[in-house]
Amino acid sequence: MSLPADIRLPEHIAIIMDGNGRWAKQHHVPRQSGHAKGAEVFKTIAKYCESLEIKALTVYAFSTENWSRSETEVRYLMKLFREYLDDAFTMDSNSRIRFLGEKSRLPEDLLALMKKLEDDSSSNDGMVLNIALNYGGRAEITGVVRKIAEDAAEGRLSVGEIDEQLVSSYLYTAGLPDPDIILRPSGEKRISNFLLWQCAYSEFIYMDVLWPDFTTDMLDEAIVEYNKRNRRFGGR
Ligand code: FPP
């Protein structure tokens, strides 16, 4: 499938990369293999979004709740992040990489790599690639409330200045349009603490496919579906 010429492209796509574990079970392989295949698909989809000239792609790689998985699985995921992030976006990419989430708790060497990728890609002028890693929507909003309270208490801000725009400017996604599409493969129909503030007017697209089986054609399908939706932003 290729997209029709008159298609309206979303500016910002957000994806909950779900179903790696179930894919592994279906294929009678360890959960790790599901994540490894998921990481390959992440790379393919990110490159494809770059080629479509999408303004921003945000992927949910690791949530604040994912620490409750087994130590082996968490360790493996951290290893995958190191490998894929280093390999996938240092070469032949014009994307700006940003990490959304709490920097605490992540291994030192991964933090150093994340910082290097953010710094090295900061002057690129292509797609913004947001990787939500140790991210939780409630934690993000709580952090914003704390920061605004501090700024107000220390006189950098007056309470009267606090409005929706100001709150948005304190989020990890400051300066970016909110996601037009939030895509969740795997058949689950939940937001799972992802971009809670930013999703206010997003179109939710749920697809019955496990993330490791997700293809660029399926992303095209999601964009076509988005074009069928009539976005009113609360108006008539
Ligand atoms: C959810 O599937 C997926 C995750 C918790 C990890 C997502 C990570 C990747 C796709 C790896 C690569 C990412 C980058 C940025 C290199 P699940 O394990 O919850 O699946 P299940 O619900 O079927 O068990």
C-alpha cells in the first residue's frame, strides 16, 4: 500500500509498542526475542516516518510501571535500548532525538548514551523522535506541578500566569504539537499512562496486530483511518 497523493499527514504520531510478549509466546520463543523483534520494527517505523517527513514521532519504550517486570527482562530491555539507540540513529538520520521520562533509576552508561544522542542530534532539522523511557503521564504532570509551584514560590511566575499554554510549556513535549494520532497495536484499548495531558484531542487508533508484526503498510492504514476522522476539537 502507498498513501494517496492528497492524504493529510498527521504532524505528530505517538505509538504504544505493545504485544512483544504475546508475539514471543505465539512463536514459542523467549520474551526477549519478542522485544528484539519489536526493536527492529521500531527502527523500520521510525525510518519510515522520517521518510514521510512527519514532524514528530513519540514511542513508548519503557513505562514507570515496567520496573515491576522480572530483573532479567528489565536488564534485557536496557541492553536493547543501548544497542538500538546507538546503532539506529547516529548514522544517516536527520532526526532530533529526545528522551521523555525520569532520568533517575536508569543505568549510568545508558544515561550517558541518551545524553550523547540528544546532544549529537540537537542541530538536526528533521523529525523529532521522542523516546519515552521510564515515562509515566502522571509522573510527568506531577513534575510539572512541582516545577510551577517552585517557580511561583520563588517569584519567577505569578499564579495568574498559569494557564494551559504555560502548563504545556513545562511538559517534556514543550514546543511540539500534541499527537494527532495515538496508535496502539496488540488489541488492547487503553492509554496506560501515556501522554495524559497531550492526548486531549488525539485520535485513538487501535489495531489488532502485535507490535513485532507491525508494518509500514499498517502505519499507512492508520494514516488513512485518521483522514476519515472528523476532528472538531470540542467545537461543532
Ligand atoms: C510492550 O510489550 C513492550 C515493551 C514493554 C517494550 C517496548 C520496547 C521495544 C519495542 C524495544 C525497542 C525500543 C527501542 C526504543 C529501541 P509487552 O512486553 O507488554 O507485550 P505483552 O503485553 O504481549 O506481554
